[in-house]
Amino acid sequence: MPEIRVEIGERKRSYPILIEKGIKEEIGRLLTARYQGDKILLVTDKNVRAYYAEVIEELLRKAGYEVVIYTLPAGEQAKSFKYLHKGYDLLLEKGFNRDNLIMALGGGVVGDLAGFLAATFMRGISFVQIPTTLLAQVDSSVGGKTAINHPKGKNLIGAFYQPELVVIDPDFLQTLPLRELKTGIAEVIKYGLIADRDFAIYLKEHKEAIFNLETEALLHLITRSCAIKAEIVREDEKEKGVRALLNFGHTIGHAIEAVTGYQVYNHGEAVAIGMIGAGRLSCKLGFLTREDLEILGDIVRLYGLPFSCRYGEDVEGLFQTLFYDKKVRENKLRWILLERLGHAFIKSDIDNQLVREILEGLV
């Protein structure tokens, strides 16, 4: 099966990403080879539970584990102190300790909340990711970012905490709503734009196979995205430098999510708008060619992702929200821009009036 190793500093902190059609059926065997405890908190959400939680629970029980299921509401509302504390309460009530394990079965919200729960319960217990959405499979399940949201901004409270194992099965995507598939594709597009022009062109040429959920296309999407992310995380685990490139489109995207109360756009839709904005900014500054900007726009449009956002307030409110971004240094925004398709870089000294003009063009 395709396997990608995420090497984090000392080898003992490295872990595999296992990618294979049907691999979810092997979860009991995969876990017993790595985990000697007896209890697992299976964190999922209401939507995923209806399809997969009982299947995974049964496989784990057959492997000899005691399983406790913690079901979150679906959506960003679950990434909050409220549901974090409910998780702590359940862990304590059921007698979990440092020798036990938390497993995330779901999308990015489930993975982020479960990961932060694992990072902070008894100063850290083992953690496994089984992502069920394309967004989680190609992005949020890899690299150890865990967090909850704050009303002022997304993912402002969290920790870097690596999983022991990531198990990715493209079969989970068969039950994924089209809108959720598209939000994952936004992150896949990001990888091509920042690191692999050929991959970006592949996306432009293989829309039908991807939307038809053809196994070969899905495995290529997932494997190439994870490989790009693993390489960047290997170089910079805690976003001191190059890892910030993974946030292309996210500065504006996170601000859009925040000002619309996490109710209007899902993550990928907001990031798509953010990538359009960052691409236009790159072009305005003389880095990205008009031709490459048009290719960027063509790919976003091809997958039915938005170019602009509905925001009824003054653009100044959106502009000020940008400064809650975690990449801000000394009250200066650090922008992820494109020099060309497949090559991103970080730039800080951008005139705020130009940024406002870009935002006006997006609203």
C-alpha cells in the first residue's frame, strides 16, 4: 500500500500515513501492532456516526479494545471549549489514563478537536487519525495541528501534537456530499499552486475522474497532497518558516469564515476565495503573470468553488479581522504569495491600502 512517513525531529516522533482502498477493514490489526492499551475514545460527529462509527467500533472490539464513542455535532460549532470540556469529562468518567488512546473518525473539525483533547488530557495521550473527508485526508489529518476556535478567529487556541498513525481510505469519500468533496479539492488545488505546477495542471485535466470518485484519481490526489505536506512538515514542524506556505489562501479565508460566523462558507470555499485574493495580490505586485493567474482562476472555477463572498459590512471589518491571523508578526501580516504556479513565498511589507483594494474586489 502507499505509505508516506512524516519525519519529525527525533525518529521516535515520526509516524506513517497509510493510504489504501478498503484499509479501514484492517484497523484492528494496524492498531494492535502499535498500541498495547485497552481503551479507545472514538471521537466522531453526528453525520459520520450514522455511516461508519459502529463499523469501526465493532472492528476495534473484535481486536480486544474497550471503545467509548464521543459524538460531536457536525460543523465548526464543535471546535469550542464547550465540547472540549465535555470530552475531558467523558475521559475522566470512563477512567482513561496516559496509557490509553484517542481516535478521530471524521473530518477536519473532528480531527482538530480530538487532537487537542489528546494533546492536553493528562499532558498528552496517544492519538490516531482516521479522516473521512477529502479535506481531512489531504490536509488536516497530517502535520499535527490541533485546535479549537475563538469568536475572534479560527484555530487560535491549540497545540502542535502529532498522531501515532494516519489511516486513509478513499472509500469513505463515497458517502461524502458534493459540497464537502469540493471543499477538500480546494486544499488539493493549494498544493499544486504552492509546490507542483504539474499537479495543478493534472487537476485541471482530470475533473471528471475526480468527481466520479475513480480510485486511481483519488489515490493520486491524496498521495501527492500528503507527500507535499509531509515534506514541508518534515522541514518545519511548528511553522517557524516554510510551513507557513501551506496557508496560501488561508489568511483571507480564515477572516471570511470568522466575519460570517462560520455559518456561510465552509473552510474550502473560504480558502478558494482567499486563493483568488492572494493570486490577484501576487499579480498586482508583479510576481505572478496574468496567464498563471488565469490558470489559477480556471481551476477554481472548474471545481465550482466561489470567487467572491457575501459580506454585508464595511470591508474595513474584514481587513481588521486579518490581523487575528496566527502568521502576524509585530502587527504585520505575512502573506503567502505566488511567484509562479508551483512556487510560493512569504512577504510581509505589503501596503495596507493595496490589501483593502484586493478585499473590495472579493466582496
